Amino acid sequence: MDSQKVDMYLMSNAKFFQPSQLPYVRERLLAADDSKWDLIQSIDLKDPTTILIVSILAGTWGIDRFLIGDTGLGVAKLLTCGGAGIWTIVDWFLIMDVTRQKNMEKLQAYL
């Protein structure tokens, strides 16, 4: 792919990935075929900040986990009321990194 396209993509989507993952993402995008560009741009990346806000407001019911695609953990949080609140508090600190990792997994599926 064109390096200018890749750099623009990374500038506009950097918040969706870990800073340490950005060089890897750039390298993979540069090596990708141009025919995949439309698919890559259409990937539904989740905003870690939005997921954190959802986690703070409704994490007890597992909605944050459902949104990032962890259905099993979402059900577990729902049935245990967020692990009696402990799991909910732990997720406030972890959910942004988990969301970024899920975004990376989505991107890798297309590359």
C-alpha cells in the first residue's frame, strides 16, 4: 500500500491501538495488498474511551464486555453482578487495554 495512505490511517486511528503496536500495524499495512484497503477501512474498531465510560456506568451488567465481543465474560459479569462489584472495579483499569487488543485482533484478521 501507499505509505501516505498508511500514515494517514495510523494518525486517524492511533487511539484504537497500543502505542507499542503501531510500528507493527504500519509494517503490516505497508505489506498488505491494495485490494484489502476498503476492507481495512471498514473494520469496526471500538473506541477504548467510550468502552471505559460504558464500563463505569454499566459494567456491573457486563455491557462493556458485550460491546467488545467478549460475550462469555459479559454473561458471567451479568450473572454475578460484576463479580460482586470487584470485577467491575478491576475492569475500570483493564478495559481500555483489552479493547485495544481486540481491535488489534480484528485488524490482524484482515491482514
